[in-house]
Amino acid sequence: QVQLVESGGGLVQPGGSRRLSCAASRTISSINAMGWYRQAPGKQRELVATFTSDGRTTYGDSVKGRFTISRDNAKNTVYLQMNSLKSEDTAVYYCNAVIRTSIIMTYWGQGTQVTVSS
């Protein structure tokens, strides 16, 4: 099991930057995949960025070139650096972890709101 706690959300002006953090309750190197998803009002949850334990990183098409996912193994924390923010980036951002043993378990944080508005 793992508990995920996001932080860093808030109000940002268009064109601005924000960094989200996701603190995990266990060593993240032991987690098969971690990443960020988001959900805007009236829309389905969508992929923002993820990485796997074997080094693969995936970004959603709408954030490529603007967002960067990274991790600090010593702090058991995953980050999402968001640059050149647009109003359409407004959403609740969720941290996600996938752990594979004999079964696949998916975990979610509580979410953090990011609002891009002037």
C-alpha cells in the first residue's frame, strides 16, 4: 500500500508557472509507476504525465513541452513542474501510483486544485 499527499495547487495567472508535489508514504523506487492525472469540471480524468520504474516517461499531448515530471527518491516525492500555464489547464490534479505484485493496485491522492485565471 501507499498513501499519496499532493500539495502546491492554487491560483496562477495565464503564462505563469507552478510546481506540484506528491509525497508518498513508501520508497518510490519500489513503486512500478507514478504520475499525475487531472480532471476538469464536466470532463473525464486525463493523463498529464507518468513515469515507470524502468525509466519510461509519458506526457499527455496537451502538456508536452510545457510540463515536466520529476522525482526525488531521497524524499519519496514526485513533482510536476508546470510552465506556460493556460486557462484550459484548470483542473484538480491527482497523484497516482501503481504497484504490481500478484495483482495490480492503483492508488490516488486527494487531489489539489489548480486554477489558471487572470
